[in-house]
Amino acid sequence: MANRRFEMYEYRQVLVRMRQGASDRGIRRAGLMGRDKAREVREIALEQGWLDRSMPLPADAELAEFFGNPQRPSTPSTVEPHREKVVKWRRDGLQATTIYRLLKRVHHFKGSYSAVRRFVNKLEPEPSQRTMRLSFVPGEAAQVDFGSGPKLPDPVTGEETSTWVFIMTLCWSRHQYAEIVWDQKVPTWLGCHQRAFRFFGGVPKQVTIDNPKCAITKACTRDPEVQRAYAELAEAYDFQLNPCPPRDPKKKGRVESGVKYFKRAFLPGREFRDLADANRQLEEWVLGEAGQRIHGTTQERPLNRFAETECHELQPLPERAFEPAEWKRLLLHRDSYVRFERCFYSAPFVHIDERLWVRATATMVEIFHRHELMASHSRCRRPGEMSTVADHLPPEAQAFLRMTRPWCRDQADEIGPACRAVIDQLFADRIVERLRAAQGVIGLCKTYGRERLESACRRALAFDDPQYRTVKTILRRGLDQVALQEDAFDRLADVYTGSGRFTRDISALLVH
């Protein structure tokens, strides 16, 4: 009884007994106080006049001035030798249970978990907060969140790359699904939901989320705007979305605690070869340590609560497999293409400079104007790749695309052999691409007709100058209508017998 802490009302009872004439031994026999302590109280009471029965007993505040328990020197904590490590672990966010396991495994700690908890609480006392605990029935709701994951080697570059962990926690049983991913993009978000529902074998009636861009396009307390692809998923799996108000994550405290638990209990002391190895270890942890622990609130094992009760209350998975799709509103540029994920897809040119809805699955890309399907393409994979439907392009662009080399040769055959010879010589140039020149030659047919074009090509060949500008000049000046034999040059050429193109026999030059 020497180290017992007495309350003020107990001192008052002792004083009453002393006023009635009880001795220190009698007070001891009554179990009120030890003899030594009673003697100390009697000495103070005599000095203060508290034993005078005509006087009222002192108030508790007055008694506390004399008998308030002084701070006794405390026994050093068994955790004290590991203070530096514990302080560092606590700064890194590790919880007391994880610190206790690390101390036992690494430093062969012999103390109790309570000693660790007391030590941690003295380091960083938690501020008191006013909260309201929400209650749920089995199968009613799940909460979803992203948290930062471990750094893993990139599968392409091999460099250490940051990851994210997706966690879905069932609100009643606290059983959870967790997966480490590379990003927070819409396809990743939708895929994680589908794999979580398959993991649970069913779908909760409501899913509480934060406001990530992959789920909410415009965060708002009253009227949030939901990502169109996520709304499709909710419709297909028949669950209701419950976005938290902006900057108020406490509305999904169960999954917030799950993320903290993942960081403090799963990550410390683990090494991962790659993403697949990390997720394999994570699944083992979820079904093992995390699922079999005694939860601090429910005082039951989450996996047992789930298997015995909640799994039977979840909604069934849809009969038909749902193919997730990503929706985006994109501008149709002046070249009649939209740009999606660094690839290009054509759409009808009449909607140039308008924003169209693009729906992309793993295999297809569809383009809508309002609710009407305008174009459908196979999904491109390589950055910069283009998928084109010729009918989507403006008429002039369609015409240009049709005027290929085979087309030019076919058109020249219809005009005549001289035109075909000009086209062939243009295409024989190994230095300069002459497709536009050939298209230009064929285009002269619209203005001057086939016969004149064929005659102009024949004249250009006679002068060994099969160029677009030559043919056009001949037609513009009407030289195609002049017979070749009437030309002075051709008359001189009739008597030429030399080997050079421009050399002439002297006798021919002197003929009158």
C-alpha cells in the first residue's frame, strides 16, 4: 500500500475517522491507509487544525495542496536503448505493432508490446479529434483509395520507378483487396475495380471514393461530375458511387487506415524483384497477416467475418463480361484527325474544329458526334501511328491520295503512248520525287483535252525535255498544234548525220 495513489475523498474518510478518535493502527485495520501514511496525514491535520470537530472538513482542492501525489521517478523503458531507431521508424510512419515486430526480429527485443506502445505514445501523443463513427451492414459499402507504393525497376529501362497501391476495403468485415500498379490512369482504375470484385466474388451496393481524375472529372460537394467510363462501369456492375467532398478524406476512414496499414505493416523490411513479385507478396500478406489479424475495432479476424457473413451479402457479378472503355472529348484537327494516346484517328472532315467524344477499348477506338457513331478504328499501338478512312478526308485530300503512281500510269495509258512515255521518264528520276509533276501532267487533260496533251507530250519527247513545265508551255503557246516537220530545227535535223546533238554538217548549213 506504500505506492498506492490515494484520492482526495479517501483522505477525507481518514480525517473523519481521526476526528472520531480512531488510532493509526485502527485505520490500518479498517483498510483505509497504512500506519506510516496515516501518521503523516495526522501530523499535517494537526498542524492545519483539521481534527477540530467544530470546524468543517477541508475541501478537496485544499487537501490536494498537501496530498497531491508527487511525481515518482519512473523506471527506464525497456525500449530506451533503441530510442534512435524507434524515433526514425516512427518518423517514417511505422505503427507501434510494426516497430515491435522489427525490434523482436532484428534486435531480439525481450520487452512487451505495451512497453513499445507507451514509448511511442510519449514520443508523439495523438491529438484528440471529434469524429462520428459510421456503421454499415454486410455487403453495403466498400471504400477505395490510392496510396504510394514501393519503387520498382521499370520493365523497359530498368530504372527505379515510383508505383501506386490500389486498395478496396469492405466497410463491414474490413477485408480488403490490394494491388500495386504503375499509374492512376482510367484503364488502370477500371481494371483494378474489376479484379477487386472478382477477388471478393461479388459487388458491394456502394463504393465510396475520393476525387481522383480517373474517377471524378470535376470535384464538388453537391454536384460532382463522374468520369464517363467510370459511370459505365458502375452501371454494368450495379453499384452506386459515393464521392467524398473535396479535401475531406475522413469520410472514407476505413480505407485510409488500410493504406496506412499497408505502408506500416507490409512495406518495411521487404524487397521486390519486379511488379509481379510485389503483387504476389501483397496477396499473400492480404490473405495471411492482414486477413488473419485481430482487427482493433471489430476484435475479429477480417477474413473470418468476410467468409462467414459478408461474402453472402454481396451482389453477384454480371453475367456478361464487361469490357472497360475510356471516354475523352477531343478536338478534330484541320487534318481530319483526333489525337488519342499519341496516335491519330480520322473522322469526317465536316466536323473539323469540333470536339468529339472518343471511346477507346483495348482493341477499338470509336468516335462519336453527340450520340452518333462517326468512325470506328482498330486501336493503334505505336506512338505516331495513324488510322485513316479515306472517305473522312476533304475531297481535295481524297483526290490527292487517289493519284498514286499506278493511277498516273493508268490515266496516261488512256491518253496515249507519248503521255505514258513522259510519265515513265518522270518516275525514272532517282534523285527527285516526280509524283506531283506527273499528277500535274495528267491534270492538264482537263483544260486542253486528251489529243492536245498527247501531242504536247510527243513534242516534249522530240525535244528530249519531258518536264511538266515544258508540256504546259507547249500547250499554253499552242505549239502542240504546229507540225514537227515545219520547225526549222526539224528540217535541219533531217540532214544531220553527225554524232553530236547540236553539230551540223557544213554543207547542209550552206544550202540555200
